[in-house]
Amino acid sequence: MKTIRPVVGNWYQDTEQGSIFEVVAYDEDEQTIEIQYLDGEIEEYDLDTWTELTITGIAPPEDWRSGFELAQEDAEDPDEPIHPDDWSGALNQLEPDEFGVEDDWVE
């Protein structure tokens, strides 16, 4: 039997149980794999148990966000800067001195 390597972000199906899950963490030093089912439940396996599972890699289900109640905006990387398409808003026309802000900082 071929063992499937756990890859964070990949989806799998346990062919015996029929359950669908995503690998959300893999600690090579501790040899643990953390998975999250479609309903949001999280479970952890050790590497020995993982190799005994009868799993197959699958494409992400269409409704994979439903268990997590995520909107499309939630899927975006929060660390990425937000760049509006149009930078010509009214606030961009204001000068700092209009707010009483001085260029020289006083310590």
C-alpha cells in the first residue's frame, strides 16, 4: 500500500470512513499531522497512524468554506497590503497642514 505524504493545504478523503479533510499543519520534528474536517472539527494524528489510513488526495470541495463560515474576503491573505484600484479619493487631496500636523516632530 502506498503512503500519501501529508501536505499542508491539500485535501484528502478517507476511503474507508468517507470523511473529507484538509491537512492544516504538519510538524516533521514531532511527526504529527493536524487535519480539519469539512464541519470545522480538528484532529491530530501521529505519522504512524497517518500511514495506516486509507486515504486518497482530492480536489478541494466546492463547499469547503461552509464549515468554517468563511466568505471570499476571509480567504484573502490578511498580511497582504490592500491596494485600491483608484487612488484619487478626496482624502488624497488633503495636505497634512490642514489637519494641524507639523512636518517637524517635537520630542
